[in-house]
Amino acid sequence: MAEHHSLKHLTLEDGLSAWANEVREQAGMMARAGTRRLLKKITQADEATKLYKWINSPELQPPK
């Protein structure tokens, strides 16, 4: 649980990456059925990171 508290000091992108890595490690120790659920969460974290990068990219312009 202590790891979750340290994520509060990271950027959203870094926090999502750290969380996805933690879940990947947990998935390696689980049975196949539980792994599928964790892999879905990893995919969601990866997609959230991609969206965060896209939203904060300098190329993204506000609508006119």
C-alpha cells in the first residue's frame, strides 16, 4: 500500500506508467482468469497515458 501513496507525488503520466508496471508484476503471479482482468486494467492505463500525452501535446490547438 505504501507504493500507492508515493504515486501522489508523480505526474499523471508517470503515475499511470508506474501503476501499469505494478499490475503487470501482479499479473505474472496470478492464475489465468485473474490475469485477464489485470491485463484489461493495464490496457486502460496505457490508453489513458496516450490520451494524456495527446491532450498535453504542443501540436494540439484549441478549436476556433
